[in-house]
Amino acid sequence: MNVVEKINLILKKANISKVNLAKYLGVSRQMIYNYFDNDDLSNIPNEKCQLLYKLLNVKSENEILNLEINKEYLESVGNKIFIEKKSTNLKDEVIELNGLKKEEQEAISDIVFILKEMFNEDKTPASLTTVKYFYHFLQAMSNTKELKYILAYVSKAAGYTKPLEFTYNEDQQYVFESIQYSAMTLYSNGGASRTKLAESHKRWEAELSRKNEEKLSRTQELNTAKVMALKELGYTEINEKNASEVFNKIAEIQSRNLY
């Protein structure tokens, strides 16, 4: 086992992700992969190497190979990462994380870090579009439980989660993952083509068009009810003081079926 393999083993057993290590060293996630793209630490600048030694509680590269990986050692390494993250200046945070558990705060922080890396590494419009799609995915997840099954499938396929680990409805998730695997296999093996699936895609387009028209209709109805409510109450706009009264009036107007 070379020194890089030993470090990767320590990081894995201490549950320290490449994202956390990148934040600790003050570099990008991609730079971490560049640092460890060798059998030794020759790719790492001295300043960053000293930080790594400090994390691993060693003074040289040779000491790393002789480290005994036990529970106490792994806890000490993990605690250093946590303390460093806790003391990091959060003045650039755009959201308030107080009130969330430590694990929840770390999850949000890691996601934001990866998204930032995406923008730094890919300056094309596709980068922003991808992040917007991810945002839309999260928005839609509250109304479509199957989207959680998609996340579980991706996590399992990427090796982050065990295949028979089920957080949600086990039967539904099992069926969904089986269908997803069949679909991905068909796609990967070239068993599907644009020509073969054209009719299916057209039906999907028609269904989306119908849903969008229904959504637009509901929005128009709500706007009509809002205008009527403001007029009947003698207001010109909804504000903090009259919001409750206006919303109650909207509900009353909708129940009349006047439109």
C-alpha cells in the first residue's frame, strides 16, 4: 500500500469526503483528485501538504505509512475536520442554518460547495441550466414521491448506498428501481432510438401541454378571484395587514363558482 492509498483508506474510514477535504485545504474538489493522482504526495504544494500532515497528525510522508488506524485515531481526524468547518467564516452564506442539526447543516454546506465548483469548472450556459434543473427537481419532489426513488437509484448505482437499503416505501422503491435498471440497460445497450420512441415522446409532449394549460387556467382563476376579493374589500393590494382577510375572501369567492 502506497501513501496515497493509505490516506484514501483513512479518509474513507473517518467518513471524510473529498468535498470536506477540499474545504479543509482551501482548494477545489478537482484539485484534490489532482493531488492524489500519484503514488506519493509530490503533487501537493508544501503549504497544503503541511495542512494534510496536521489533519493526519504526522510530520512527514513516511509517518503516514506507519500509522495505526484505530477508532481513537479516526475520531481525532474526524473531529479536526468538524472543528475546522465549525470555525470557518460563514459571512458569505446566503441562508441561515441555525436550528438545523449538525448533519443537516453539513449536507447543505456540501451541496452548495459542489454547486459552486460546477460553476467554477464549467463556464458554459449548460452549467447554470443543470443547476436550475436540480432546483426544479427538488421543488417537484414534494409532490412526486417517485423522484426520491430516482435519487436512491442514482446513489445505489454510483456505489454510495447498498442495493437493498430502502429508506422509503420498500415495495414501491424496489419495483421502481427494477424498472429504472431495465430502462437504463435498454438505453445503454442501444435497444432504443429516437425513431422508435417518437410516438411515445409525442404522447408525453401532449400530456405536458394539457397539464400546462390546466395550470394556466387555475392561475387565471386565482388571479380573477384575487381581483374580485380586493375590489369587494376595498383594497388595492395584498399586504401583511390585510393578507389573512383577503385570502379568506378569495376562498369565499371560489366557493361561489361565479366563473
